[in-house]
Amino acid sequence: MNKNTSKGRILLSLTGLDPDVWMRELTRRAPERAVVFEPDGEADASIEYAVVWKPKPGALAKLPNLKAIFSIGAGVDHVFSDPDLPDVPIVRAVSEDLTARMSEFVVWQVLDHHRLGPRYRKQQVERIWEEDRSQPAASEITVGIMGLGELGTDAAAKLRCIGFNVSGWSRTPKSVDGVTCHAGADGLGPFLAGADIFVVLLPLTPDTREILAKDLFARMTRRGPLGAPILINAGRGGLQNEADILAALDSGQLSAATLDVFQQEPLATDSPFWTHPKVTLTPHAAATSVPISLIAPMVTQMEAHDRGEPLVNLVDRKAGY
Ligand code: NDP
Ligand code: OXD
């Protein structure tokens, strides 16, 4: 226990995010706990909780009183990538704010492709006045969502409101109002054959690594109203075989892609994705985690856990998400 505070300390271990804004919000919301960027030695007994984004490998390994790890992201591959991860509960970020931001991104990108945004922006640059009168209605298009979890389910509901048909694919069977649900290896074929725009909101796990590859693209239909399918990946870059995506775009197997995430982030300045005419690229910005919406529920959970109440939004270590 820290001398100056009545409760166990919080370790804030972040890579690639501004630590000060997270520190400020944690300090404001958890005034009875000291918050530190580094433990006092690797066996610091005063630390009870860790709030992390891409924590330094080994940073959590030997903390003897660590009770739980809180991920600043909905995805937890950044936590599992630590080979010395201690065996304590991991809580991931689930919030209305994060979900709403992701659904905005999905709706934005689906509509942009559906309403020929890339084509009309190019025409504007070239001063070409030419309307495509074969524009299908939303009701003629099926959006297939890979990953029907917190984010996928909300995006599905919002796409349904606009009039799209929506299907989804998950690991375990699901029933979602108005959504044609497929699950597991057996459900993948019909799912891929039945959609025109694919939105990827899967976690990165050993089972999903590089799932977005040529074999999968070959199973997608090319007979829908859009011709070749469109890929929108806002899940993780590790889901992508990037050479296969480029080849599929170049061969016409995919007609376009929106990629928010990449195998290597930041994306190398010489990556072909920057200038590919069929690619819309965003810098892992689909749904930003913001301290004001995530820290208060984390601190509430710490207090509840100290009272012996169960943690929510726990990661299933075996499933990897
Ligand atoms: P959830 O855990 O709620 O949902 C994950 C979904 O993926 C579930 O439907 C799950 O199936 C499904 N799934 C997992 N493994 C498989 C598999 N092997 N085969 C088929 N389906 C599978 O996660 P969230 O919806 O909260 O987040 C999804 C991901 O989005 C995060 O892991 C993160 O990587 C990414 N993300 C990206 C952001 C960005 O800014 N780009 C921001 C936030 C999140 P089941 O329902 O059966 O469990
Ligand atoms: C997340 C992310 O996982 O921002 O929440 O990528």
C-alpha cells in the first residue's frame, strides 16, 4: 500500500498514446490511489491494478499484488503480446462512446463506397460531370459483418436502419434481430457467398491471424450488384495478409478496400497502400478510446472488485479476446 494514499496504486503503462491525458483522468477519478508510470522495482507490492495500452513486455510479470489488468482498447492482442503476462483477470474497454464511434466509422465507409464516394471525388479532381445511373438501392446490398460482438452488433443495427441487408459471422452461434447470422467454419462459406460489402470487426487471435487472405477472397461472391466485393477492415492489421489484399485489388477480385489498421503501425511511408487507387486509408482512427468515457468505469470496477464483486467485460483467455 502506498504511504500517501489509502488504496493500492495503479500502474499506467502506455505505448503510443499521450500518457498525460490518461494520468490526469485517472488521478481525478481515483483520488485515493496513487497512479504511477513505473513500478518501484519489478516486485512493487503497492500496485494492485494496471491500466494499459501496449504495455512494456514484462512490466506486469512480477507485481505480487496485481489484481487485474484494464485494457484501454476493446482489442486485447496488445496485452497478449506480452510473453510474461501474469495470470490475473483482464478487463477490456466496452463503452457506449467507443461503440458509437465505431458505428459512425462503419456507416460512413459503407455509405461512401455504396454512394460512389471514391469515384465522384476522382471525377471532381478531373472536372468530370458524369452521374452513374445504375446506383443500386441500399436494400439491394448486403453488408456482411465479420465479428458480431459489441461493435459488430451495433453497426449492424445502424446499417439496418439505413436499409441495408445485414449478415454477420461469429465464432459461436448468435441471434441478432434482422441480421442473417452465420457462425464458425461451417457458416463461413454461406456468409462469404452472400454479401457485397464486408466489414471486419474481429479481434486478433491465433484463429483469426491473417484470415483476410486470398482463400477467403476467392469464396466471396462476384455476382452481386456491386460486382467484386468491398473490404472494410477496422479490426486489426494482423487480420490482414497485406500482399494478398494488394493482389486481390489489382486483379479485381476485390473492387475496393477501406483499411484503418495495418500489420505495422504507423504504416511505413513507402507502403503501396498510401497511393493505391482502390484504397481508402485511415490511421487506426475508426474508434478512438477517450479517457473521459473509459476511466470512470474502470475505477468503478476497481472499487467493486475490492468489495469482492465480479468484474465485467472480462477477456476469455482461452478464446484470446
Ligand atoms: P467482441 O469481443 O465483443 O466481439 C468479437 C466478435 O468476433 C464476436 O462476435 C466473436 O464471436 C467474433 N470472433 C472472434 N473470434 C472469431 C473467430 N475465430 N471466428 C469467427 N468469429 C470470431 O469485440 P468488439 O466488438 O468489442 O471489438 C472487436 C475488435 O474491434 C477488437 O478486438 C479490436 O481489435 C477492434 N477495434 C478496433 C478499433 C479501431 O479503432 N480500429 C477500435 C475498437 C476495437 P462470438 O460472438 O462467438 O464470441
Ligand atoms: C481498440 C482500438 O482496440 O482502439 O479499442 O484499436
